[in-house]
Amino acid sequence: MGKKNKKRRHVPVRLNVLFLIVFLLFSALILRLGVVQIVQGEEYERELTQTTNQTARIDAPRGIMYDRFGHTIVDNEMELSVTYTNPSEQSNSEKTKEMLRIANELSTMIDVDTEKITQRDLQDYWYENASKEERDALVDGIDTSEMSNSEEYQTMINQIGDEQLDQYSEEELKVIAIYREMTRGYAGSPQRIKRAVTQEEAHKVSEHLNDLPGVDILRDSIRSYTYGDTFRTILGNTRTIPAEQIDSYLAKGYDRSDLVGVSYLEAQYEDVLRGQKAEINRSSTRNGTTTENTIDEKPGSRGNDLVLTLDMEMQQNLEDIIESTVRANAGSYLDKREAYAIMMNPKTGEIIAMSGFNDDPSNPDGVKVNDTGVINNGFEMGSSVKAASVLTGFETGVMNPNTVINDRPLNVRGTPTKKSVSRMGNVNYLTALERSSNVYMFYIAMRLANHEYQPNAPFRDLTAIRDGYQTARYNFNQFGLGSDPGIDLPSVSTGYQGESSNGGNLMDFFIGQFDTYTPLQAVQYISTVANDGQRMRPHLVSEIREPATNGEEGAIVTQFKPEVLNQVDASKEEIQMVKNGLSRVVYGSNGTAQAMRTGGGGIDKVNFTDQFPDMAAKTGTAEVTVNGRDANNQTLVGYAPADDPEIAFAIVVPGVYTTTKPSIAQKIGSKMLNSYFEINEDRQGPEQVETVLEDVDTDSEVE
């Protein structure tokens, strides 16, 4: 009986232990529920009610460019682009795997160019698709124990050779080309995979967007050029942002994948031409099992427009004149057959037309048009600079209007014989300009260098020679020769300044055979003479306007007024004397450009009108060497009408070995002036040609 009673008492103890355990478990559960509800309740509620915001920025078209008469020069053509936006929330391995999948899918929907694939692209693609065993095999036998991860990775990449890379089919190359573009983008920023997709391609991609996260079809725009390649280079190009400028552009609110102006007018006026992007804000709010989507759109706007100073009709004619004249005189060149010309309003600085042509026999398939040579190529200008030389003589007091020099050969010890093309006898400044006396200019140099001419006597005052160079360049700079012309372009050449303390070279300087100048500097110089000593800032843009709407011109935002850069030191009376000499170059009985007035010798006679009754000019022939042979740079500067100039011009024809007169430069000048006169009397408008689209090569980006 005692044992039985003891056993009964043992059962409740075990039950009590069980109850205690159950109690503790329930207590822990209640405590946990309390923590969840009270302490973490708000956090879980936020997770249940979660809002995701995504902002897409859609490119807006750039501003349009017009010529001075309202003809559209640069426009935008709408197109569709396939883009990919890198996700920022995925790990690298997840992202790579997903990108490879998407690239494979897209390769079946769009056709892409595989020509730009590089060796490194193939290596990267092979590495991403290789197994761990295949990767390890790359460095089998190479000690990588002390390498960093990046060093080991680069070592593996370097070991991937033709054996692995020659296996790819054309279809796989398409995948690689797409993957290549995807990896060039930045997290959260759309990267163009293909521009100008066809409607069929866009339809295929659109049908599968749900299966292609990050892929989108966007309406894009590309630059179109109404008049083909005319003035094409100076208009500029757009490209992806160069790597060295990325921080600067990001600070201005650009996206990494944006296209920006990278050269000439597109670059100079980037802030003006840039459009205001449209923004699409997508907001997804999840409340438990319910999701609510809202879309807020902020419209964009096209960039502001530019009205250029350019006369497109004259520009087309000038290009044709230069090319046809150069080709007709091809036998006169030693090597490259080239010529450059520019026309500018001397009173306002407006560039009316500018063109260059370069036909290189060693590169027959090369680009012939070379408009940039007008602003970037420096040449010895020869006697065309003599108006500045005479005015330097007047301004420094070493010459005056009554000075008479006996034009005969000069022998200065240490220099070759200095002479004019022929003995001219006694000359003053008028006959020196009309007949292009070198000896008159040599005396200016000698007197500046404190050298009194005696046959075979050397220059002795080295300090005076050095001061002579400084004085000469100071005066020439005032006209724009050797100084920054100030044109509204990112950068232009200022020519080359010869280095010498030799008195003989100072003499060469005053006949345009030492320092070099660009055609742009030459036209600014002769414009300054034509404009009574006021040097105007050259410019290519006259107005900035708001985007045009409904065919109406946009409101003027900025109108650029003529800007005087400086007034030369020479007096107006002295300048007028020199202008009289320049008129005698055309109208004098011994004028070196009289053929432009009289015609003959293979040159078109300038057809003067009541509006353009006369002109003034200065010819030049600089002695140069081409491929070890003697040649000449033919030059011509001038303006018309002579009394009230409306147009100034500069022409350079380098590397000519024949001395036949009239020169090629004068032939171009006569045709150019006739065209200008005719257009102004009977304007027909530019010739319609096939529109050219910009080739946006994103590989030009500096990485």
C-alpha cells in the first residue's frame, strides 16, 4: 500500500513540470508578440505599406541652328532607341548574370553592329561565362598567392587568348556587342544599346519589356544637317561626355549617358542648345496585398535656337568656287592642292562664309572639305600684310607720308640679298603698296633696329633688333595678326611666332615671310583697316532664340551686338592714306591686282554694280619650301566697296610652284566677289541637297 501511494504522488510532479514548460513557452510567445506589436510594429507596418519611387529622365531635343536668313541648317530627326538602365540594388554577380540573360534575349530582337567589339570585350565576356574550374585553369602554374584580387583578375584576363575567343559565332558576337553596351552604362542611368531601331525591332522589344528589366524603348533625337556636309565641321559634333569632363557635367545636372557638344559651335553653345529633360516619376505604393501605381510627368522642352551670321547660299557658292578653281589649277601645286577663304562684315565682325579645300594626292579617298583650316592653319602671308607694315612705320615715326625710298637690291652682311621682284626706283608708301615694294618695308625694319643701311654692313645693335621685334608684333597684334581673334569657338590657332634675334629675319617679318597667321586673322586684319582702325570681334552667332512654335520665330533671348576689341594706335588720317594705297593695288596702272578689274589671263573680271562700285585689296606671294622644292603661298586680302566697306575677305592658296599671273588666289577672289554681288541683287536661297544625319560614335568617348 505504501508503494502505490508513493507512485500516485509522482504523476502530478511530472504534470506540473509540463505545465511549467507550457507556461514558459506561452509567456515567451506573448512577450515576442508584444515586442513585435509594440516595439517593432511600426517597422513591420512600414514594410507592409511600402512605397517605391523611380524617376526616369527623358532626353529633350537640342536647339536648332538657322542661317542669317532663317534657313534651317541643323535640325533634329526623331528616332527610337533601345536603352538599358543598370540596377543599383543587385550584387555584382546577380547583375552580371541578369545582364547576360537580357543580352541573349535582345540579340534575337534587334540587329546590332559587331564591328566595334574589341579583344578586351571578348575576354570579359568569356570570363563572365566561364566556370570556376575554367577560370582557375587560366592561372594554373602561376603563383597568385601575393596578388591582389584586381591583379589576379587582370592576370586571368591576359591569359584568355585566341584558343578561347575564336569559338564565337555571329549570333554570339551580337550578344557580346549588346552586353558591351550594357556594361558601359552607370547605375540608374539609361545607356543606349541601339539608336535608330526599326519599327519592327521596337515592336518586338516592346512585347517583351516585362521579361527585360531595365530595358526600355525611348524616343530619341539625332542631329540632321539640311544642307549635307556644307559647313559641317564648324557646326560641331555631339558625343557622350568625355571621361575627363564627367565631374564637371554631373555638377551641372547632366546624366552620365547624356550626349553633349564636343566641338566647335555645338561645344561653344552647349549650355544654350541643351534641352530641358522630361521627367517621369513612377510611384508604387504597396498596402498589404494591394499595390497602387501613380505616374507624374514633367514635360521637357527643346533647347534654345541659334541664328548664325552665315549666309548659307554664299557658303555653298564659296565651297564650289574654291573646289572648282583648285581642281582647274591642280598642275600648279607641288603636293597638296588646297585653298582657304573667309568673308566677314568688317563693321560688325559677322562671318558671312568660310571654306577650305584640301585634296591630298597621297590620300585620294580622304575628306576634301577643310573649313577648320581657315581658323587653325597658319601660313606665311607674304606681301598681304604690308598695310600693317606701312602703318607700323607711320606710327613709330620711322616713316612718314613724304618718305621716299630708292627700291634697289640691299646687301646686308649675314643675310641673303634683299630685294623686290624688280627694281622700282623711288617709291613712297602709295607706290610701295600698289607695286608691292619689299625694299620700302625693309627700310622700316632697318630703321626700327637702329640700322643705317650701308652695303655689306651688318646689324650691330642687338638690343634695338630685339626691341624692333617687340614693336613690330605689338603693332601687328592690334590688327589681329598674331593675336587671339576672339571668335565664338572653343579654340582657334593664333599662328606661329618665329624665334630669332637676327636683323635679316626682322626684315622678312615686314614682308610677311617670318611669322605665320591664319586666314581668320588675315580677314580680321584687313577688316580693321577697312573699319578705320576698329578691330571687331568675329562671331558666328548673331542671336539666341527660344524654341520656335507653330512655325513662328521664338522670342529673342540674347542678341549679340558688334564688339570693338581695340582701336589701333594709328590715326584715321594715316589709315585713310593706306586705304588709298590699297585701292591703287586694283586701280593703279601698276597694281598687282588690276587683273581682277580688267579681266583676262584666265581670270573673271569683277562685275561691279552701283551697290558695289569698287574695291581695295593687297596681294601676297610668300616664298616657302614644299618637299625640298621652292614654292609660294599665294594670298589676297581686301574689302568692298572701297569707300563704305560691307564685306572683307582673305584668301590663301599654299604650296604653288608656278608664278603665272593672275594668281589662283585672285581667280578665287574675282569669282567670290561676283557671287556675293549677284546673290545680294537676286537672292535665290540655298540649293536643296540630301539631308545628312550625324554619326554619333559613342566610342569616341575618352575613357
